[in-house]
Amino acid sequence: MFVYLDNSSTTKQYDEVTDTMLKYMREDFGNPSSLHKLGLTAEKAVKKARGQVARAIGVGDDEVLFTSCGTEADNTAITGAARAGKRRGKKIITSEIEHPAVLETFKELEEEGFKPVYIGVDKGGFIDTEQLKSEIDDDTVLVSIMHVNNELGTVEPIEDAAAMKGKALFHTDAVQSFGKLKIPTKNVDLISVSGHKIHGPKGMGALAIKKGVNIKPFIVGGGQERNMRSGTENTAGIAGLGAAAEITSANRDKNYAHMDEVRKYLMDGIADEIKDVQINSPQEHYCPSVLNVSFLGTRGEVILHTLEQSDIYVSTGSACSSNKSSGRSHVLKAAGLSDEAIDGAIRFSLSELNTIEEMDYVLVRLKKAVGDFRRLGSFR
Ligand code: PLP
């Protein structure tokens, strides 16, 4: 049996998405800026996709900007908001558990003279809203807090945090919640999403910029995307993102319920059948696509490769986390996990394509992998 449980890293593209994309590669390959009818067809495809993505996020059509990935959406939002506000203030605030697409951008901005502040989290990965409230002042130009954490699945209290923003712009990285949860939009100025986490294309993202919010463009040139993101539009990618956004949002509630059931089955099975485990994902306010568990006394990496031999694919943390310093997840460290718990952590990340039958198979193989490691160590 093949079981893919690494959907927070990337998802299998829907066939409908691939078919849509092929049409704009094989036949309707025009440049949306061209004046002839091939151009017009491409322009219409971009317009349609903008509507599909806007509805999936919950914003207006004219508030969506297409980007080359979630990382670019984060970079554009954060750099653009900070630079637009630099005369008014220098303070920029984020959390300790953000994706590197956010944390590295904050580091770059620090070199430009901005003053970053990192909000801590509790053991469930929830941001300290009291600390956030006390940090936001008149010098603050941007607050960036992710909606769902990619390693723990924690759903952050975005509406509460955004209500505190004062004069600052508020950005949320909604890459992991897009298509799975309703994205909070109240008081939120900027929202990043990505295609490949919702069975859409890799190398496609979008940034919602609320009407009246002015940020500096990040990529300049020919003035596409209303001057906010130059470069000839990736029509096929955009159409694919639109199709994926429409499919996932039409099935969102159904998919949520299914993932939650499968996740609970896996979590209960692990707790019942395997000793010395620690569930790291929070018990409430979690996204059902992520379950993070530590198998104490083991090494997650070895368990991962053992499971791989049975065609089961999981992750030890974020596939795209840099973790340069010690190799240990900055998210799990910030949540206060012990080194033993971090070293033995596995992230199971689900999509609506996973089934209970798959979890039965995973539980058998997982129990054996953990048991073998504990008996024999990693040198088998
Ligand atoms: N933000 C979060 C929370 C993510 O999980 C990811 C991808 O792992 C990204 C941003 C980056 O998205 P992309 O891979 O489309 O650049």
C-alpha cells in the first residue's frame, strides 16, 4: 500500500488541475498582454482564476495578486509593507514559529534598519497575545502572524491579533490553512497562499492585498498585475491555481470532517498501541491536516526512512525549514519541547485523499518501526 502523509510539504496535483494547465500550455498559450485573440483568451483565463482564488480566500477579485509561490507572497507582503511604512516607523513584529519565508525576510529587513520583534509561543504553539499587545506601538508598521503552523497544525488567533494592530498593517501567512479552514479577513490587510498545498501547481501563489492598502511592489518591470508584480503571467499556473482553489473550497467542510476523522483514528491508534509517545499538536484549535507526535527515545529521521521502506511517506518537521544551527526544528524548540521530544518527532500531514484503511496499515508499520528502534537502536 502507498500512503502519502506529507501533504503539508506538498500535495498530489488534482488531474482536473493538470488538464486545465495543459490547455494553456498546448493550445491557449498566448500572452495575456497581447492585443490579439490569443492574448484575450489568456487574459480571460487569468481573470477567471483571480475570481476563483478571491472567493476561496474570501476577498474581492481586485484584491488578488498572483505570485510565483507562497514564499514570494510572504516576501512581497512583508517587504512591501515595511518599506511603505518606513517613514512612519521601524518596528516589525512576527512570531518565533513562522516559516523561513517570513523569518528570513525579517532578517533582511533588519539589515535595512528595521527593528524586528519575535513573539513567543506556548507549548501548543499559540502566540502570546499579551506580549503582542504590549509590543504594538506607534512605531510598529507591520505585524505578521501565520494562520496555521506547518509543523504543529496550531490555528493562531488571527482575528484577536489583527484587532490589536493599531496603525500597523497586518499580514497572515495562510499557506497551510488555504482550502482547509475559513481564512480570517477582519482587520487583516495581507494574506499569503500557495498552490501546491491544495493539490494545485508548484511555483504558484497569491497575495491578497485589501483595498486601500498600499505596499511597495517587490518585483518591478513591465507593470503586470496592476504594477504590483511585473513579469509575464504564468497563465497555465494561474489557471491551475484557480481550478485547485475552486475544487478545495467547494469541498472544504466535507474534507475537513474527513481529515479530522482520519487524523483522530491515527492519533488514538498511536496513543493506544505505542508506548512513550507525546502528542505535540494542540488538542483544540488545530488544523486536521497536521498531527505531530514524538516517539520518545527514537530518532524521527530513522523512523521516517523505515516507514519509507513500506511506501509510507511522512516528515520529521517542515521539509522547507532551514534549521541551520543545530538541525532541530525552530518551531518545536520555540514550543518548549525537550531535545528528546524534538529528535523523536514525526509530522503526519493529511489530505482528504487519506483513508482509515491507510491508517490501519500505518499503525502496524509504525508500531514495528518504533519497537525495532527501541530494541535495536538505529544500527540495524
Ligand atoms: N508558508 C508556510 C507556512 C509554508 O508551509 C510554506 C511551504 O512549506 C510556505 C510559506 C512557502 O510556500 P511555497 O512553497 O509555495 O513557496
